[in-house]
Amino acid sequence: MKNRVNKSNWTSVLIVLFFLFSCSPTGEEQIELKDAQAYNDRGFTYAEKGQFDQAISDFNKALEMNPNLAMAYNNRGRVYALKRQFDQAILDFNRALEIDPRYAMAYNNRSGAYAKKGQYDKAISDSNRALEINPSYAEAYYNRGFAYTKKGQYDEAISDYSKALEMNTLLLSEAYTNRGFAYMKKGQYDQAIFDCTKALEINPTNMVDYRHRSRAYYLKKDYDKSWDDVAKIRELGHEIAPQFIDDLRKASGRQK
């Protein structure tokens, strides 16, 4: 899991999905919502520390003080998503969008929750809406790419991951990982290897990229390099599918 934290915004990855916390209001609105905003801000501080129940309690208090604080619904929904309570998360994102129908972040977060429930068409629809509101929303491209990947629409996924990579350097590792997987599923092994290698330059301990790259090398019949990645996976303390090891042994004539 990778987090980017500051006082006004928290980006978090759940497996391969990006969700965001809301920014604070400014100016006169911030003064008017001072107490509710204080609970909201402390809530996301609790969430950042993994204290989800305390975070929810503070978001509840913020909403008691201001039932129209859309960001508190968004933030509480995000915490429910982290707790894997996706139905409850969706209800909160729905409420945030009833208050503010142009809340791109809430559409993006609801997209992620739908994707985690396997409702990929709904996820894509919400990503589309987020991008209509904010065409430069890198996380929405990323999350839509994830949904396309799960639907087997790899060309569309590759296009979305590429757009995310162009827009947001903080998405680099995850976007390279997922685009590499999509390339591998299309049989474009050189591109898959390139993307896995780029991801590993950013995060050298990501077992998923070693696993994907090892398989891509195997499918290219570059067995020595495939074994090299197997060795790295083992160094990192992870197991490898026994069937893949058996296939690699038979193809390479090596035992390890």
C-alpha cells in the first residue's frame, strides 16, 4: 500500500485502485463550517493512522453539525471502503453526490467501490462521469483502466493507464504494473517486460512485477531470465505457483 499524505488530501491504493479524501473548503465557507471541518480533518488524520473507527466517529460528528458537508460523506465512504464495507461506502458516495452532483472525487471513489464489488460497468460509468467533470483526472483514468482490465478489454485499459502515466507521476509504479499485465494478456511480451522493469525501478520489492515479468520471459522462451525473477521472488520471501515452476523446469531443462 502506498500513501501520499498532506493536510488537505490523502491518496491511497487498495490493491490496484485509487481513492481520495476531500480537500477542505476555503474562505467564508470554511469559517461557517469551522467545527464540522475540524471533526472532518481529525477524521482523516485518524484514517491515515489506520484508526478507522475513530475516523468514522469524527465524520459522524461532522455530519451531525453540517448534514450537507459532502466531503465528510466522501471521506466516511472512503474509510468504509478501506474496511471493505463497500455497500456502506457506496451509500456515502451517493449522498455526497446528491449534495454536489459535480463532485468528481466522489464519482471516482464510487467507481473504485463498484470495481471492488465486481460491478465493472458501473465502475466505468462513474469514471466516465468523473472525467466529464475533470478531463485531467489521472486517478479516474487509472481506475477505469482497472475496470477495463477486469472485463478483458485490454486495449482500452492500456490507453487509460497510458493517460494516467502522462498526467500523474505518483501513479507510475502501479500504472506500469497494471499496463504490463494488460500487455502480457495481449501477448505483447516485450512491452510487458518493459513496463514491469519500469515499475521495479520505482519499487524494487514489488513481487507482482517479478511474477509477471518471470511469466513474460517464460512465454518468450527466455528461461534463464525467468529463473532470475523466480530467484528474486524467493529472496523476497514469497512462494511461486508450483505448476509454473514445473512448467519452467520442463521447458528450461533446469531444476532452479
